[in-house]
Amino acid sequence: MEIFNNFKDLFLSVWNKGILGADIFQILIGIGIFLIFLIFRGIISRVVIKKLANIAKRTSNKLDDAFVHAMEGPARFLPIVLGFFIASYYMSFSEESRAVVDTINRTLITIFIFWVIHQVIEPISYILSGLDKVLTRELIGWIIKSLKILIFILGLAAVLELWGIKIGPIIAGLGLFGVAVALGAQDLFKNLISGILVLVEKRFKIGDWILVEDIIEGIVEKIGFRSTVIRKFDKSIAIIPNFQFAENAVINISQTTNWIISWTINLQYDSTVEQLKSIRNEIEDYIKKNEDYKPGLGYAVRIDKFAESSIDLYIRCFTKTDDWDEWLAVKERLAIQIKQIVEKNNASFAFPSQSIYVEKK
């Protein structure tokens, strides 16, 4: 009987003293409170967030959709913060344990605050999109990513400070490490700065067709911090360091408003003056009257020079279309028309040739 009494006394002692100064009954109540908030968390994610998402979809504004999606994570985390806070303050901890629990509560609240700030940055991009005349879409993306990284670093520093970890020595050590890295990564920073210049100066954007002489020609698919991804016309992918776009001339073919045709037509030397004038006038009339061209931008159809084996006729004009495929079709029609005009005037095209005269002695 005495054994049972000893066990009873020991059990009541453990029940009353509990863990870290809180009795077992308080711990069970605290766990129950926390579980209630976990159930509330499930209700928020399944009912409230979905309801808000459906309401946001009914509007034409994408800002509210982005905001609801961004706040989904913090909204599900908030019941955990509140549940732990209420459950911990319901229990009676020892002085040392209370300090640890308070630090945990401060940590959870700090994480929640910085998480909200981190997520709010994403919808800001829709507000900044209205500044597309000043900032490119890619530059806005860079700014958003940089702000997110900065918020993450500040949040991490705040949490470390709560647990007594001084970030000053860590920052100083990272600074020395950064200097060492910078000395060995000059090309990285060179490409980074070049990429920023590309975006700020709006040299090109995603989807543009660009040409860098002797380097690359294709469609821009991605502009990164260090390099740019170009899809070549054979569908292969080329990753070009950004400094190439800063140190070389970049032709943004997508920005072409009027394609130019600049040709030299070689006619035979036995063409008469009347034939040359007639060919010139008929080609000029075709360009002036045809809807494919913009004579107002300037054009030229002139006898240019006496070459080694031909009389050269220079043709220069601008097309109305800014579509590459249509431009090829316009060139084709002009070539056929020139061929017909030359043949109609009984003239012929010249080709490289040499005449050899043999002197008789």
C-alpha cells in the first residue's frame, strides 16, 4: 500500500510541477488552444482565402488577384502565431522559461511582419507597371527581386538579434569576404552593371529581335543579372554575357518601322541611252505608285556609275510594312517587276566579264 502512496505522491508532484514550471493541466489546455487555432487556420485556407480569390477574379484589375495570392501564406501563418501566443500566456512558466517563450513569440511575430512585407512587394510590380515609359518590365522585375532579398536579409538579422546573435561581426566578416570575392569576380560585376545599363537605356526587351554584329542574332527570351538568353532562328539557345551588349552595337530589328531596299542593278554596256532612261523611269513610277512603298520617306532610282563590266543603276526605297515576312514578299515583287521592265525594253543584265584583246604583230 505504501508503494501506491509513493507513486501517487510522485504522480501529483509531476502533475503539479509539470514542465518548465507549467503544470500538466495547463500544458494540455495550452495544446488544446493551439489545436483550435490550427483548425481555424484550415478554415482560413479553405474558405476565406478561396472566397476572396473568387471575388478578386470577378474584377478586371489584376492587383487584387496578386494581393490575395501574395497574402495566402501569411494569412495561414497568422493563426499559428496567435495560437502559440495565447497558449503560452495561459500557462505559468518559470522565469527563465518565460524569457525563452517570450523570445519565441517575438520571433514568430517578427517572421510574420517581414513575411507580409516580403509578399506585399509582389503586387507592387503591378503598380510600377504603369511606369513602363520610365522603367522596363525587366528592370521592374530586377527591382522586385532585389527588394525581396533585402527584406529577407533584414528579417533574418532581426530574428538573430532576438536570440542574442550579434550581426555586426557577421556583416564585417561578410564584407571582407565580399572584397575577396569581388577581386576574383570582376567579370560578374561587369556583366551585372552592363545588364542594368541595358534595362535602364531600354536597348531591348523580352521578345525583341536583335542583332549584334559577329556575335548573335535572334529573339530575346530572358534578361538575367549576368547574361541574356537569346533564341536563335534555328531554335537553339545562346547565353550571351551582358557586357557584349554594352561594348558592341546592338541593332534592335523589332523597332524597325520602315524596311529599306537598297539595290544595285547591273545593266550591259551595250544598253542605249533611251533604254537606260526608260528602265529608270518605269522603275521610279512603279515605286511612286505602288502601295507597298513610302515615297515620302525618300527614294532614288538613278544611273550610278560605270563599273568594270556593267552600267550600274542604283535603287533605294522604303517599304510601308514593318513585318519581316511581308518585307521579303515586297522585295520579291520588286525584283520580278524590274526583271519584266528590263526585258520589255530589250535590255539585259550584266555579269562579271573580261574582254581580252590579242595584238597581232
